[in-house]
Amino acid sequence: MPTADQDEKTIELLNLVNEYQELTAVYRQHFINGFLNLSRANFQSEKTKFGKDTFDMRCYDACKVIALEGEAMSVIDRREDTPKSDADEKSNACDPDTQLKNRKKQSRGSTNVEKSNIYKDPILQFCALTPPQLKTSQEDFDRAVRMCVSIINSRRRIDTLISEIENI
């Protein structure tokens, strides 16, 4: 005969399964919209096509990482965590790697100083003036990644709750 605790956990399980189903539907829609907007950006741009043929394949650190905190996962956007200096805020200058350098001057006592990682928006690999559809596509894919993490967290809670119900 079911107990009150088992009934409560079963209701909680049904709510979690409903939440899981809704998350997967939204997740799917974000991917569909991302690919639709990507194809619209390709249609709008006459010169540049956006896809795997135009990716910048140089080695970069990832802007987004998935962090495991206890049992839950979360998405960390490193671009938001990077501190900006006053010089960067005052002048929207390009990356220091692309600026001109005076090669005739010898720096005295120069030491190897490691540069802090500056995470750039990956959409800038295509050009500075990207079509709005490409930016919308990036936002849709970003939401899809965040939804994927939410789906995994929801699935873990469902599995934990099922094992609790079986043990009662």
C-alpha cells in the first residue's frame, strides 16, 4: 500500500517529467530557429557565406564552459567574467596582437609577461559587421546550450527521485 511519502514523491516525479518534456520542446525550437537564422544570414550576405568553410580554425580558449557544481551543471560565459581595463573601456581599440609595434626600439629589461586571456565574441571571426540574422542565430544556439544543461540537470533529478521511490 502506497505511503504519503511515496505519493508526494510520485507527484514530484510527474511534475519533473512534465518540466523535462517542456524543456526538450523549447530546446528543439531554439536549434531549429538557430539554423533557420543561419540560413537567412547566408541568403542576405552576397560575399560571405557563414558555415564550417569560413570558421577561424586557429586555437582559442572556449568562451563558454560547462561547470559541474555538486550534482548540478551550469554554463559559465568567460566573456562576462573577464575584467576590462580602463584603457579598453575608454577606447574600443583592437586586440593588442593586431596593433602595430615599433620594432626599432629595443625594450630594456623586457621580461616574458603572459597576457591574460581575452575572450572575444566568436561571431567576430566572420567580420565586424555581421548580419542581424547571424547574431540572432548565435543567441538561439546560446539558449539551446543553456537549455541542454537544464535538461541534463532535470534528468539527474528525475533519476534520483526514481531511485528514492524504488527504495521506499
